[in-house]
Amino acid sequence: MIHPTRTDLLQLEEKATSIANSVAILKARRQALIRGFLESVRPLVRSRDAIRRDYGIAIDELHLSEGHEGAAFVETLAALSEREVGVDIAERNLLGVRYRELVAFGPFVRMPPERAYDYTVTTPHLEEAVHRFESVLETVLEIAAFESKLKMLGEEILAVTRRVRVLEERVLPRLRTEIRSIVQFLGEREREAHYRLKKFKSDRRGGAFSVPPSRTCPPVRRAPARGLASLPPPAPWSGA
């Protein structure tokens, strides 16, 4: 319910100003989140392109090595080269958005002497395939570190966008409509008061508020002042 008073008008104007400032802050926050999102997306896109390229080359080289050395020999070398991969999950915070980041303990790409077999008996195709697969593993773990961050940033950007739209499209228009209604009502009331005051003054100048004649007092008549010469002489003293 709208109360058309100046106090309510001031409160609504203050509230509208506060909401407008909040919208500006939310928009600035959204811009910062979008900037962080784009900074994280660029290396992710490059990493996916690298994965696609390295994986395709690794598959081709693996097929060539299987043709030269046989699939059983390749599987035996893969079993000998098996190793554990160490990863850790760390909590991060970006502009108030909490996310989990995957931290991998590398390096994952090994030199041929570091592998658990004699690389002198293998073909270059197999060594190239192993190198490419290890590169793919390292890149996949790097991408996994960005997945949670991008997901949380995307959800926060959507949430901030919804808040901004609600404030701009619902709350602010309603407040401005109420402010206009109160301003119009107060303006009409001021014009009405001004008209009444003007009518009161005009009626007073026209004599409508003068005292009626029946209540007026008659004027007092005063005798003219007489000098000493005009007074009668005193009576003579008889001595009795």
C-alpha cells in the first residue's frame, strides 16, 4: 500500500537510489567474473586443440607400431610401463566464488631412458605414440584443473545476471511508478491548497469577513473646548 506522504516519498527515493547502486555493483562484479571466465577458457580451448591433435597422431603411430611389432608386444610394454599418477584437490576462491582445483604432480612426459623397457628394441613409431599419449595425459589433467573453475564461474555469472534482471525489470520500475504516483498526488494537493489560499484572500478583500453594522459602536461626540474669557463671572459674595 502506497502512503502519499513526503516521508514515504523520501524513503522510496532512497530505496531506488540504493537499488540502482546495487545494480551497478552487480554489473561490475559480473564483468569481473566474465573476465576471469574468459581468461580460463582461452587456455582450455588451446588445450583441447592440443589434445585433439596429439591424440590423433598417437593413434596413428600406435597402429603403425602394432603393424611392425604386434599388438601383444605393445601390450606387454604398456604393462611394464604402468605407473601411478599423483593428484591433489585444493580449495580456491575467485571473487567470492569457491571452487576446487585439481593439482597434478608431474612431470608426466618421460624421456625414453626413463621408461621401464629397452627403447633400442622398439620402433620409432611406438616411442612417438608413447610420447604423444603421455602429452595427452598431462594436458587432460590440466583441463581437469579448469573444469570446476569454469563451472562455478559460469553458475555465478548466471546468478548475478538473474539478480540484475530482476532489479532492473521488476523492482526499479515498480519503485519509480510509486514515486511518480506520490509526486502527482502531492502536486495536486499543493495546487489545491494554493487555490484555497488564493480564494480565501480574494474573499477577504471583497468584505465577506468585515464586521456587520449592527455590532458597530456609535461615534462619541465631544463638546468644543472653551477658553477662560467665555466663562460667566463669579457671583458677588453677600457676607452672610
